Amino acid sequence: MAAVWPMRVFSDGCFDGLVQDEKGFFDLPKGYSYEVLIESGRAMADGQEFPHRPDLNVYIPLVGDRAFLLTSHELALDQNPEWGAGSITRHYLVNGKIQDSRMIASHMRNNCSGSLTPWGTILTNEEMAREPAQFYPEEGFIWEVDPITGSKTKLPALGRFSHESSLVASDGKVYLTEDRSGGGLIYRFIPHIAGNLSKGRLEAFNRSGNSWVLVENTTEPRREMAALGATLFNRPEGLTFDAAQKYFYFSETGEHSEMKGDPFGRIYRVDLKNFSSKVIWEGRGEEMSNPDNLLMDHQGRLWVAEDQFDTNLAQFGPNEIWMMNKSGAACAFARLRDDACEPTGLLLTPHEKEMFVNFQCDRQADKIIRISGF
């Protein structure tokens, strides 16, 4: 018999609690609804199947009610040759519904998160590069992809490591997270020429010194940078800016077991002027745990998608999407009913009336959904 998890009810002005989904998949507050747009294995317009493990979502408005939604797929060619490995699919939306889907770029590896650049390309990140680098020299890079043509360019200057998130600030600097069990770094890349990521300076964050340390060995930076004072975090993953870009936020997902002393993770805020930082949300098990994807909306609300470990799933129930409002109140916005699914690709449309979320699931098809009711 499937576990029955208690419903959450809040009275802090965020939401009035979650309504149990009649379809048994995804609980949302009253007034919100979701629609499944596409599932893995479904045929796309180009004759290929929509791949498994959707991760990053990027939204590009077109004319009127039309838009492109582009999705990365966290697959490895050596493990999934039939899917063309790490790839990007593009979905043509009309009034929020998919009219056409096709694969536009492939033959990368474990494409995790990334972002839309200010100049209209997509950064897609290869996560979990195998080590040592001399045996797997082609893994662990960021690629820049043209959303129209699908042409892709590898960006070695941004480092070879387990890339999770990448985000370009308005001044052209790129902020990066390294998802690595046992310690990953926060990086920034300063291009020699704004908008051109082929050459520049890669640095790693020293939290105690509110400073950045030059990365000279961009092929295997982690150990060297830790020795030079860069701070190792327990699997840094999600990354977002506030609307005014006064701060950036990143999630520290935590370690895999309580034995490692960090079972729940936390979220940091870093001042982009002086690089001082503070923890703004500590994982607590029965509340938000193991934060992964982050998203800041224009109202100053921080949205967080969980990626809980098995021990936490067993004790506290399936993954949820949380929201912290400007007053600091934490609210569960959505809850999965399947404890073998992880939400990814958290995305609000520019007018913030719709949200797109992907799901990577072990017991059912992976999918993209659209949430309405904002």
C-alpha cells in the first residue's frame, strides 16, 4: 500500500494549504492547476521520442501568445546511446500548449541546468564529469547553444568540472556552481569581451574572505582551489539573482547521509557589491530539505525545488516546491505524490502568470507540466 503523506496547511499569508490532486500526482494550493505538456517516450515532430531526464527549461517569447520552451536532458551517450545523449529539445508553444517539439542539439553529456544569456543563446551544463580528467577529457564542460539553429560551441574557458548552474549577470560576468559530493565550489567567469565566453578569467569564491581566487588550472580546479582558500560547499546546485541584481543566491543541497553531518542543506545570499554572504534558509527535514533549483520572481519571492535523499524521502515524504516570501515566511507551494520523482527546470514566464516544471521519475514517465493560477 502506498504511503499517505499528511497535507500541509499554513496560515502565514502565503497559501492556504495544498489541495490533494485527484490525478494522484501533484498537489497545489486552491486556485492553481497544472497540465502535462509532454512525457518521455512521446513522439516529437521530428520523429524522435521526447528524451528522458528533462532538466533546464528556458522560455523565449515570440509574437503574441507564441513562445519557445527549450529543455535540456541529463543523459550520457555511454549510457543512453539511443537518445543522442545530453541534448536540447525545443517546443513551440501557442497559448501555453505545445504545437511542435523537436531535438535541436545532442551528443553532449549529462546536461543539467544552465540559463538563457542576455544575448539570446543558451548555456547548458555538463554535470558529473568522470574523473580523472586525463581519461575523460571531453566531459564536464558548458556548451553555448543557438536556440534557433541548434548549433553548439564548447566553452573550455568556463572550466572542466561537474557543472550544475550557470547564470550571466547584467555586467556580463557568469556565476557557476559545481555539484560535487565531498565539496564543490562557487565560480565566476569574467570574459575579456562582454558577450564572448571563449576567453576570460575564471575565479573561485572564498566565503570567509568575501573574495575570489584566480583559477589557473581550469581542467581540474577543485583541489587546487581549496588549497588556495576557495570554500568547498556540500553540493552547491541552484543559482539565481534578485530582480535588481544586488544579490545572488545559491543552494547547498547537502550530503547524502546524516553520517556526513549535513542531511538537509541550506540556501545562501551573497551581496554582489562586497561579496559578504549569509544563510537565509536552513533545511530542517519536516520543512524545506535538500534545496536544488532556485528561482527569484519580480516580487522578491524565492522559489525552491527540493531534491531529497532517500532517507529524507522515507521520513518526510516526497519532494516539494517551496516559496519564501519577502517577509521570510516559508510556504509549501506544491507537493509530488510520487516519492520517486524529482522536480527540475523551475521557470516562470516573463509576465509571471505561468510556471513550467519538469519531473524526472523512476516509476513513471518523465514530463513537463505548466502550472496556472498565478
